[in-house]
Amino acid sequence: MKDIKLKYSLLALSYLFLVFLIIISYVSIIPEDDVPILESTEQLIKEEKDNSINNENTVYEILEKKAKSIEEIIEKEIENEQKTDIEKNKNIKKEFRVQVASFKEKKKSLEISKKLMKEFSSEKEINFEVKKIALNNSDVYFRVVNDVTLSLVDAKKLCKKILDKKYQCLIVMDT
């Protein structure tokens, strides 16, 4: 009998505790009508106008001019570099080559060169050769480049022809 009374009393106590917790939760979640609201009257963030929006080569310029292709951006950069180079070195005439590939193994470069010669066999002015280039860190590369030096305008035209055939192209200054 004592066990049953103990069980009922524990059960009633746990229900009372549960009701107490529900009342406390309700009071803490639902606010009263006369609770003061704290608001700041000062402006926390100050807006400043940025003058770098009008500068070239900024993120804003790229975002605003979405229609630009990579080729247009590269041409613009090359033209800008060419203008500054012409101003610096008016008496020096620069010659360029078009590089299509660069490998550490001569065999791969020769294979690509032969493949390109077959691809461009209809155009007689386009020939490719493999040049051995030694870098400062003693690495040796074999680059596939066109066989004659060109002006920048002619190099751009040749590079466009190569890009039209779905190959990669890079204009490099002749050394």
C-alpha cells in the first residue's frame, strides 16, 4: 500500500513540475504589453561613395560590362601595353611570335608541330617550328612557335586564325 501511495505522489509531483515548467516557458516566450523596447537613435552604418568605380580594371567595370569576351579584354590590354611601350621605346621595333604549345619533352612538341603543319597546310604563310628554351632555374622547354617574326597586328591575326581552329594561342615577344 505504501508503494502505491508513493507512486501516486511521485506521479502527481511530476505533473505539477511539468505544469510549472509550461507556465514558466509561456511567461518567458510571450512578452508583456508594458515591456520597454530599446532602440538606437544614431545611425550605425555610414554610407560613403567610392570613387574607384570609374577606374579601369576594377570589379565594378567587369560586372557592368558583362558582354565583353576574353579576346576583347586581352586585345585591350595588349593595346594598352603597346601604347605605353611605344611611348617608352619609339625607336625600338618589337617583333612577335605566336606560341601554340610548350612541353618539357621534345617529342611531344614535334608531334604537335607536325599536327599543326597538317592542319594549316592550306595556308602557306603559316609554318611552325620547335624552339628550345632554357629558363633561369635550369628547366628546358620545347615551344611550338611560328617560324617567322611578326608585327603585333600580324601576330593577332595569326592568333585569331589559330583560335578559330580551336587551338590555344599565345603572343610572345621574340628573343
